[in-house]
Amino acid sequence: MENFKILIIILLSSVFVDNYVLSRFLGICPFLGVSEKRDQAVGMGVAVTFVMLLATAATWPIQYYVLNTLNLGYLQNIVFILIIAVLVQILEMFLKKFSPSLHKGLGVYLPLITTNCAVLGVTINNIIDGYSFIESMVSSLGCGLGFLLAMVLFSGLRSRINDVHVPGPFKKLAATLIAASFISLAFMGFSGIVEKIFA
Amino acid sequence: MKEKSSLSVFLNGIIKENPVLVLVLGTCPTLATTTTVNGAFGMGIAALVVLICSNIFISLFRKIIPETMRIPCYIVIIAGFVTMVKMLVQAFLPDLYATLGVYLDLITVNCIILGRAEMFASKNTVVSSALDGIGMGIGFTLALTVMATVREVLGAASFAGIAIPFMESFKIEFMTKAPGGLLVYGLLIALIHVVTHGKAPVKASFSCEGCIHSATCVSGACKREGVES
Amino acid sequence: MKNSIKNLTVFVCICTVITVLLAITNSITAPIIEKNQNASVNAALLEVMPEGKDFEEVDLTEYELPATVAEVFRETEGQGYVAKLVTAGYGSDMVVMCGVNADGVVTGAVCTASNETLGKEKTYGEGFTGKNADEVDAVDTIAGATKTTEAYKNAVKDALNTAIILGGGSVDIRTEEEILADNLNAALPEGEGSFEKWFMVEQLDSVDAVYAAENGAGYVFVTGEQFVGVKADGTVVTDGVTAPESFAGFVATIQASVLEDIDLSVYPDLEATVVSAKKTASGSYVLETKGAGYGIKGGDEYHPASNEYIRVRVSVTPDFKIIDCLTVSEAETDGLGDACADESFYGQFAGKSEADYTEIDAISGATLTTNGYIQAIERAFAAIKVLNGGAQ
């Protein structure tokens, strides 16, 4: 029961409180770049969540059973990024071959994910935070869902911005960033809530 | 490709194609590490070192690195230099290491570095690649420092950790928090737009050209699906 | 095919070169990093044990230590120990470093991390320097932060106990709850370890508290230091009890206590102050009354529109003596007024009479809460007068 509580807290705090995009600034590029349309935002979010889970499932055992036992901790960065790159490649080939419809939906976002700092960030953070395997998976799920949530919310906001008149210098980029700032401000309201759920 | 003059290569990154303010690359560290001037400057220098080393290394081996395997090769080289810089920072600047934390590791996926490897170092001589790296790195550091100055002065009433006495009662703590970062970044981009009369940020929209993923975007995802705005 | 082998070879070569470079860098930086980390750990330890020379971490697996102890460092020349303690304060965990010398005296205590609301705990540890185990409780509390103070004192006590245990001694490291549970279980093993405090609705001579076994096996009476177990049929289990028959009588009284509901709609005057009222066979009253909490501005006026009152259950003899008292609910400030829900506060009212019920220790930093609580008791007395038919 106690373990279950910890998992719930990890999940909720990574979705809301420590939202990767809005409070830790990881994965900002796709957040700004692919949030124009809701469909794309959802596609990107789902793809990121999936790759995060896959990457964590692969990197956690490698860190603890290979790198740590061989005392090669300093290769963490290289190994992780290569694993992510390879995973993304394999996943894309797999989808292309076995599920063309899914590939059509998610496949186009996959190449963009290799250099998404949120994915590398979540795998490294799981190790830094000393999470167990299950906790790492839950935290990755939470981070992915948090990313998806931010993307979807923001795509809604952007479609509104596109419909209104924005003063010249603020067109496009500046207005988008300031709008993102407001969403981030709203998410600040979550801080301190999660720890209190079971208090 | 015609070689540009050394000076123009060098200045290019600082002003005309400032990676942060004009190309809008490397947004994650720009937002995350600019809460303090020290952190931002440290981040800039760390990225600068990685950028120079990886540019030189990649340019040196540009004839050997096979076309089809180039992205994994770049990633390994960059990740290697990032880890080296990380270890050096941890050993000799432990305070900075504590401030930057995981963001040091994440220089690996900083699009500026991969982008410069793909767009410049792989096509130019070692000398101009090094100059390009220095220019881009300084441009990155400058932009980060400017942003951090605004945020730290307004948000924490201090500059590089030194308190500014008369500002103490006018702190806007929000500036050092996440939303403040996005707000200041947005305002700076708007300011650049005004200063350059709207010329610079043309490139800055989220087009494929400015897209961080243009380096790795092998399947041309943006073009095919019309992702660009 | 030939091409891809060549490509792969190049890739592997690059990987090898980079790995070799990394290994070289690592071999240069690793010792420095380790030295830095040791230095920063040592600096933290020296802060709480300035006399210390060098420290080594103690392997804690073979010791049974208080739950708060996270790490312990031994001063290599035998000057004492430094314990790192993680406590649960209000809001979140607090990390306290505490040094104890060979004589069992605190050499320093410092809070290295906390998300507490006040921030005074940063310097609070200074007060413990030079104190031994008996003097810790006397250290001044932080005004308005009872729980933080309590957690801090317990952490320091745990550090002192840890030093004794590591030095080969033995200490009772049980918490108060564990001690109570052990005592209850010893007094009435038939209760199978699960007891619930019984709210005393009848006066039982010289009995401080009664615990009922949840499986119905019987009761444990606390009189002074003694725990007396009595089975449900009145058999006294505990040896050496001076007047066993009186305890049999108490059990009979408890079992016979029938609470008769009083219809409050007959007394419109009491509507605003009394939640419920019951009467026992012997004429005692069990009332639940409201007191104005801190949430209500002014502190002494009950505001009917607000839900933020303190709800108190109190049992009173016909001659206005408080038998037992309990906080049913409260919405007071976390870490301050919510101390009114602690037994250490409301337990003070039991045994008081109408003349002296205000003479209790107030909750530090929460005067309005204390006043509101006293008001709730005052209203109980007033209500009984009304129920008895007298003038209010």
C-alpha cells in the first residue's frame, strides 16, 4: 500500500508539479514546434510517451547491471543517447513493417524524438533520483503524459492566438512564448498539492 | 562550398545568426539555466567548449565519417565531449556542477551543437569550423547571460550572486520561476524583432530551416506532413 | 555489404577513440571528484563537531537504531559520532545533522535541508550545543512551530541514543505510541494487540484512561504508572493489583453505561453552540460543543455562517467535573492551532472542574485556538445548566 502511494505521488507529481515542459523546460522544441494543430500535438505526445517508456525499460537495466557493475558510469551519456537513437530507429522500422496505419500516425514524429531532451532527460533523471525499476517506469509514464497534456493544452491555446490580431513584434514566436508562460504559470498552482494528497 | 572570410564566420554566430535569439535553437537550456547569471554563463561556456571540440573533431574526420552513419557518429562524438566537460566541471567547479545538474548532460541533445555539426563542420575546414564553434558558442553564452541578467536582477535582486541593495524591495520572484523564463524569452524575441525591423526573426519561425531537428530529420517529416508553420 | 562493413568499422573506431578519451579524463577527474565530495561531507560534519579530525561512515546494518537515523559517521579518534537524521516535520522531511561526543553531550546540531514553513529551524539547532540527554527537553521551543520543534528535539534525542547504542550500550528506542502499545498488550494479552481509547462517560475513581480491546476481550485501566488488564467478565488479569474488585466494578459500570439522547430542539438557546447532548444513567452529560477557531475573526464570537469551528466532545459529572475530553474535529492552521487535536493538549481538561478548567497550558503561537477551545468547554458547562433547567 505504501509503495502504491509512492507510485501515485511520483506519477501525479511528474504530470503536474514537475511537468517536464512547463517547469523543467525539457522538450521545449517540439512543444513549440509541433503544437500548431491538435492532431499533431497528440501524435507527438503519444510518440514521446511511448519512447520514454521504452527508453527507460532499456536504459535502467543497462545502467544498473552493465555500467555500474563494470564501473563505467562515465559512459552513461553516450550509451543512453545511442540506445534512444537505436530504439527510435527500430521502432520506426517495426511500425513501418507491421502496422502501417500506426506508422502513418506516429511514425513521422519518431525521427524528431532522438534529439528530444525530454527523453534523454527522463532516463538520466530516473537514475539520479535513485528510482527502482517500477518507479522509473511510472515516472517515465508520468513525464510522457505530462508532456502530452502540455502539448494538447497548448495546441488549443495556439489556435486561439492564430485567430486574433497580435501586435507586429509579437507575431508568431513571441506571442507563443508568452502564452506558454501563462500556461506554465497556471501549472505552478499545482506545486505543493501532490505531497498533501495522502497527508 | 565557397569559404567565407574568417571574421564573417566568427561574427555570424554572435550577431546575424545568434543561435538563441535569431535561430531559436537550444531553447531548453536557455530557459532552464538562466535563473542565475553564474549558471547561465557556466552553461554557455560549457556548451562553447563542447561546440568547439566537436566542430574541430567532426571537421577533422569529415572525409572519413560515412554519409549514412553520420548522425550516430556525431552523437557519439558530441556525447563524448559533453561527458568530458561534465567530469571536468564536476572536478574543478563543483558549485557550477551542482547548479547545472542534469542540464550539463543534456548539452548532448542541444540542437545548436548537432545543428552546427551537420550544417557547418561537416562541410568546412578545421579552422573555420573552430571559428564557427567559437562564434556560435559566444553567441549562445551572450544570449543566455543577457536573459539571466534580466531574470536574476528582476527576480532575485542580485547580479551574479551579488545582491543589489535598492532592488531588494522590488523583487518579482516569478521571474526566476519557470513562467518568468518563457515570458522574458518571448519579450527578448519581440525586442529583437523591433530592433531589426522584423528582418531577423523571419528565420526564427518554426520552419524546417530553424527547426532543431533539421539535422536529424532524415525522413523529412516536417516537409511531408507540413509540420512547419 | 562491403560498404556497410566499412561504415560500421569507422563508427566503432570513433566510439573507441571517444571511450579512450573519456577513460583518460575519468582517471584524471575521478580522484578529484571523490576528494571534493569527501571534503564537502567532512565540512558538514565538522560544523556539528568542530573538534573532530576525520570521519568514517559506520555500517549500520548490524545495529537496531531509531527510524530517523539515516547515516552515522564515527570520529576516527573516538571523539564521538555524527548522525544524519531524517524526520517528518510539518509539510515535508527535515534533515538534521547532530554531533554527539564521547560523554553523551551534543556538540552541535544543524538542519541541512527542510521545506518547513518557518525557516527558523535553520538556526534552532544552536540551542542544543552542550546539552545532554536530560537537558534536551528544556530547550526553548520555536514560537508557533510546535511540531517542527518536537521533531527537532526527537531527532536530537535519537542522535544521543544512537551514540549510546553504537558505544555498546542499550536504550529504549521505542516511540511513545510503541511503549503504550507494549504496555497495553502486556496488561491484557487477550486483546491481541489492538486497543482503542474509550471515551470516559462515567467517573471511575483514580483511573486516568481506559483502553478497550477491539475484539471485546476486555479493558485496560491506566492508573498512574500502572496498567491493569480486566477481562470482559470482570476477571482482573494483571498481578499485584491492590483492589481488584473495584476494577470489576468499573467494567460493570462501562458495560452498563447507556447513553440517552437529549432532544435539543426543545432548547433553542443551545442550537448555535451544542452539536449533540447525551445523558448517562448516573446523570453525567456527554456533550459535543463548538468553539470559535482561528478561522473566525475576533476569536471569541462564534460565527454561524462559518464551518470553521473546533468541535469538542466532553463528559461532565452532575457536579460540573470534567471526566474526559476529546477533539472531534478542527480546521486550525497546520503546525500551529492544529495542536489542539493532540492528546497532550485536550488531555489537560480531564479532571478539571468549573472553577479551574481555564488553568491549562495554552498552545504556543495559537492563542485564539486555545481561547476557542476554552470557549467550547465553557459552553458545555452553560449547556448543562440549561439542560438541568437552571438559568443560563
